[in-house]
Amino acid sequence: MGEREVDARNIYPRGTIEISGNGFDQELLDNTDVTLFDLVASFKKILDRNKKVTIHRVVDISVTLEERLQFVRVKLTEQNEMLFAELFAIEDDKVVLIVTFIAILELIRDRFLQANQSETFGDITLLKLDEQRKPETSD
């Protein structure tokens, strides 16, 4: 190989990236039948059902992640189980939808809730995990 190719190969190596730390661990992935792809696909359906607005303007973000985390926690504490789509109102702004989706992902990672899907492309159900049902962590 030429010198430039060797340099490029050392600068931009190919291979796999190993994620550790706060990423999803294998135990978490084994304890759920819903993949991240399923959640993203379901979220895309929610975004598609809302009317598309092509107004370009700068606005203040009207919601924080902490507010949406609390919103989801309260809803699941009240009902214990609900459909993924029920957390998203049609009249919600797109930013609110996105922040709510991020809040759901955070709560799944923190093992506050679990996502289940009974059939392929079916509705996703969110289930609040109680202390007895949470898998043990090895931190």
C-alpha cells in the first residue's frame, strides 16, 4: 500500500465501536421484546399523524426534559400501564413530542418502565416497573 493509504488507515480505522458505561446493557435488552427500532418506528407514526407545519421561525423551547420525565412518571404511576401513543397529544408541538420521546428512552434506561409489543408492528405498551420486577444491577 502507498504511504497515504497507510496513514489514512491509521487515522480512520474501520471496525466496531464498543459502548460501555451508561449505554444499554445486554441484560436490559434481553428483558424486553421491544427494540429501539420499534420505538423509533412507533414515534415516527406519531410524528406523521400530526399536521406538518413548514413555518421557519425561532421560538423558545417551551418544555424541559425534566418536565416531560415527570409527566411520564405521573401518567404511569396513575395507570401503571398505557399505550406508547397515549403519551403524545395530537396538538402537541413537535419539540414537545421529541422531548417526550427522549424522556421515555431515559426512563427505560433507568428501568422505571418497560416497553412491550405483543405482535410485529403492533401497538407498544409501556409498563411501570415496580421495585420487585426491576432486574438487579451489578453496579
